[in-house]
Amino acid sequence: MKYPILLSFACGFLLTLSACSSVSVDDYSKNSPKLAPQEFFNGNLMAKGVVKNRSGKVTRYFTATIDAHWKDGVGTLDEKFIFDDGEIQYRTWTLKPNGQNSFSGTAGDVIGVGDGKFSGNAINFKYVLAVKLKDSTVNLNVDDWMWLADSNTVINESILTKFGFKVGSIQLAMVKN
């Protein structure tokens, strides 16, 4: 063959493109148990998780408590995060339904309005989070996925990106008390 390097590059490029196909929340439409945000995020929840850097190394551990309730169709999630280094962070989410199987979400450290969709046992929530880093703030895109594993447990993975590049991730499990 005359151009083995070029052919190898072209095949690798095509494989990369096919591997980049996006997963849709609708891919989980037939999965059960069904995840209804108003039902799962209602009452007290406990979460334990890790923060990873861009190479996948765990850099922090945390425990969180979530007090979730709904009034007049609007959800409020009061979150308290306690990190292994002693830092404590608070976040209050306001969730509003946007029609069938979608919602919007706001919080004090979220830039603009987050866009959430749910189907089957899954939720996909996308938003921009302002993260304090030393003496500055960095806005990170968050692609947040949640899957209801059983009636009391949600597994959550958040991919954090900047300029389209992965800069970290968060994995956690939430359990209803």
C-alpha cells in the first residue's frame, strides 16, 4: 500500500467520529423504574461522591445532604456539601417544569438557566457553573446525568468542560432517607 499512514489516520478519524455520537435521554425511555423528579427529589436525601480531575484521578471526597420539596409545582433543593478538606458549600436549586419531561433550573452559582430533560429512569441536566478557583472564578459547562437504580437510589455523573475540553468530573450516589 502506498499511503499506510494516511489510511491509518483516516480510519482513526472515522472511528473517533463514530464514537462521538451523542447519547440522548430518550435512549432510556423504556428503562425502569421511572424517574420522576417531583417524586425522587422530595424529602431528605444523602449523597456521597468524588471529584476527579481531567485525567480521572480523585482529588476530593464529599458528603452532601439535600432537603428537597415542591410547592405549587416548583421544586427547591437545599444542598449542603462537606468536603474531606473541611470546606463546606451550599447551593439552592429552584426547578420549574417546562412542559412534558423537561424542566429549567437556577441556583446562585449557576450562570443563566439550566435545561433538564427526563425519560425512563434518566435525567440529563445541562448548565454553566461558576467555580471558584484560587482568587478567580471559572465558568464550567456541566453535562449532568442521573439514573434511578432503584426507588431510593440515584447514580449521578457530571462531566465538566471548558472550551469543549473535559476538565473534570463528579460521581456520586444519592439515597432517600
